[in-house]
Amino acid sequence: AFSYTVSHDLRTPLSSIDGFSQALLEDYAATLDARGRDYLQRICEATQRMADLIDALLDLSHVTGGELVREAVDVSALARAMAADLQRCEPTRQAEFVIADGHVAHGDARLLGIVLENLFSNAWKFTAKQPRARIEFGSLRQHEGSRIFFVRDNGVGFDMASADKLFRAFQRLHGRTEYPGTGVGLATVQRIIQRHGGRIWAEGAVGQGTTFYFTL
């Protein structure tokens, strides 16, 4: 039922948004100024990202017991792409991104993209009230040589007593009106990490930011 809803009930209106946006760009480009064309282009790009996310979620639900498509993935490049997308969406925000270079992981590139998109979007959302947001991506080396990746922010943080709720679908630690969202992003991230044989956890404190750690 979930797969049917995602593939039909969500994909149909998404296709309409993309189709009408493309039609506006093609048929009315001459009557739009540069900002209007840029807005429409962003809509098209966003609908494509959402379509990719739908495909990834469907694939994940269909191959729960199957093998992932593993390859060398430049996760530093993925992180930089996420940072650039966020800054383009809200260019007036004062934000600093610190992305460590040269990090390569072995995993499914599309699903790891979803992981970083969710973690970066989460950090962006919960640093919205900071005069200057700081979002960092990097890694720590474990004793056996493997790496722990992390995404850290200086946002609102959370009470560690509620940490067990973070990765439960539809569980929210902050008010919906203050910080909008569906409540499924972190649950999706955890499922993808577990499919890679890794784990994810978070540390934080109220008013002192949050760090998400994950292994693959």
C-alpha cells in the first residue's frame, strides 16, 4: 500500500508541477524576468530531486533483502553539493559550511546522497535562528582504521533524554509550527545506514547544537 501510494498518488501531482513549470519556461520565457526564470528552474530542479527520492525509497522498500549497489562514493563532494543547494535556496542566510575534503565511502551512491541530504537539511532547519549558522561534515578514525562520519551544527540541539525518539518515524522533538517537517527523514536515514551494515547515533544539548555520527 505504501509503495502504491508513493508511486501513484505522489508521483502524479509531482509530474504536474514539473510539467507546468517546464511549459512556463518554454512558452513564456520571453515575458519573465531573470528572477522569474530562475525561480521556475529551481522548481524543476526540486521536483527532479523529489522524484529521485521517491525512486530511492521505492527501491529501498523493494530490495529490503537484496544487495546494495556498492561503489566508491566521494561523500565530501556529496556534502559540498548539499551545502551549495541549501545556500542557493536561501542566499540571504549567514551560514558557514566546513566540509572536509577527500572522504570516500563504499556504498550505494544514491542512498548515501539521501542520507547527506536529510542530515544537511536537518542541520539547516535547526540553525535557522542562529545569527550565523555553522554546519560541518567530517570524520573520525576508529581504532581499527574505519571511519565515523559526522554532520555537526550549532543549532537548537535537543535533550539527550529524548535521543531514542530521534529515529522513530513521525516522532518530533520540536514543534511542527516552529520547525516544519514530515518526521520521517531521520527514520529513512537510519534504515539506509542499517542497510549498509552501519549504525547512526546523535549527541547534543539544548541550545548547543547537534552532531550526528554514522558508520558504514
